[in-house]
Amino acid sequence: MFFLIQSWVANADGSRSTDFIITPPLFVIQPKKENILRIMYVGPSLPTDRESVFYLNSKAIPSVDKNKLTGNSLQIATQSVIKLFIRPKNLAEAPAHAPSTLRCRNERGQLTITNPSPYYVSMVELYSAGKKLPNTMVPPKGAITLPATPGQVSLRTVNDFGATTPARVCPAS
């Protein structure tokens, strides 16, 4: 069985970005073979003081051998979405330091997590007062607010290699 692979880049809101060219955008892949996607940014200048995020989408559409069909069949296409970070070369801080700069404020049922670093921080296993909150990402030099039970905030983050970091308590601001 072979697959038709379709790839594109999306903006943070999920809409297709016209600021990227992917080659090849559509190709057939045979079993036990591989292919390389080349992604080129052709859009306007991006911020130089922080990371930018986009999403690489690849949809795998399975082939159908009409000669082997006997009755009803179900074909399922899968789509993988991968975060695509564009990181300016001149950022002074190390990305591994970014999670330690997070600050949390948990009051009146609202948890605000502030990220003063120039890097996105992806959080997993986020807990407030022992209650699990959804995985989320804090933008560089920005903040997010989530409904939460007041109490101690603990979290793990995802590093540049896709591994989760040890759990830590988020300091109050």
C-alpha cells in the first residue's frame, strides 16, 4: 500500500499560511521509503526579539486497490501536525532557561502564567491545587489566563528535543 502525502503550513489560528513554500507539497510514498520536505519562508519579516510559531501539517491519504475491494470498506486519512518554530539567531538567552522564567498568579479562579522570555514554552501536566489543567503554550513576552482552582501550581514543559522536563512549582508573581 502506498500513500499520497499532502503538506502545508498553517498559522497559529489554523488557517493556511501563504508565507511558506513547501516542496514537494504533494507526493506519493511507497512502503519502506522516505521523502524530504523543504520548507521555505517567503513572507514579511518576522520579529527579531522572539520566536514565531507556525504548524506543519502532513496528511497521509491511503491508496485503494479497486481489484481487492469486496463490499464495503473504510479508508482513513491521518493528519500529523507539528509545531514549527522560527527562532531568530540573535536571542541572547538559552531556550532551556525559558521555563524557569515563568511566573504564575492564581487568584479569583483565574490562573495567569507570564512568560518574559523570547521563547514559546509548551506546558504539559499543568496542575493548580492538584487539579489537572489542559496542556497549553505560553507565547514569548506574553501571558495566558486559564480558569483554575486557587492553590499551588506545578507543571512540566517540553524541551527542544520533545522530552518533558521534571515537574516543578511555578513561582508566584
